[in-house]
Amino acid sequence: MKVAKAWEEKGVTIPAPFQRNIKVLFAPDKEGVEEITFSQALLYPGGSTDYHVHDRPELIYIVSGRGIAVCEGEEMPVEADVVLWIEAGEKHQMINTSDETLKLATVFVPAYTAEQNYARCEAAARKAEKLAKE
């Protein structure tokens, strides 16, 4: 059995404008879990992810907080205990509309490495920051 304690994991802080903390807890390069990537994401009040797609499905479980899930242009309010299944290729975004942290648990199958997961998020933030300056 493998055990991860999310509170002990530092994770990676993604810079603005998509600032959030992501903690990959299980992945091929994190605890040697080859089959899935399991992560925790903390979106701070007013924060959001970029509007993006993946080449594989993503399961998102809302652990706590409230916000909006956008998928292919459709908005849906979300709160604790809502589970989303995002198909590969569906453009989506999570937006925190509350005054509390929106905590998500995410699963990718097949797995991304932790490095791939962090790099994609950081690249999106850098690209958005660069566009904002132009």
C-alpha cells in the first residue's frame, strides 16, 4: 500500500493569472503509481484555472468550496461533493467565485507524470501573463 499525506506535500504554486497550488500525490514519478495521476488543487478566492483541454479524461471531485465549472462554453455551479467527468478534448475551466479556497481532487487516466502536470499549468500562466503585457 502507498500512502500520501496531502498536508505534508509542498506542491507547486502556479503563478498569476491562474494562481493556485497543485500537489501531485500519486503519479508515475510520484510514489511510482503508473496507472493514474492523483492531485489536489487549491484555487484561492477569485482564482481560476486556464480554459484548457487534455488529451485524456479528467475526473474532478470538489472537496470544499464553491465555484463555477465551465465546459465547452457551458457554466455550471459547483460545490462540495460534486464530481465532474471531463472527456478528452473537452475545453474546461474551474473558477472560484467564493471567499473561501476551492479544493479539488483530480484524477487523470492514463497518468501524466507530476512533471508534465506541473509544466502544463505553469506554461499556461506564463503565456497568459505575456499576453497581458502586450
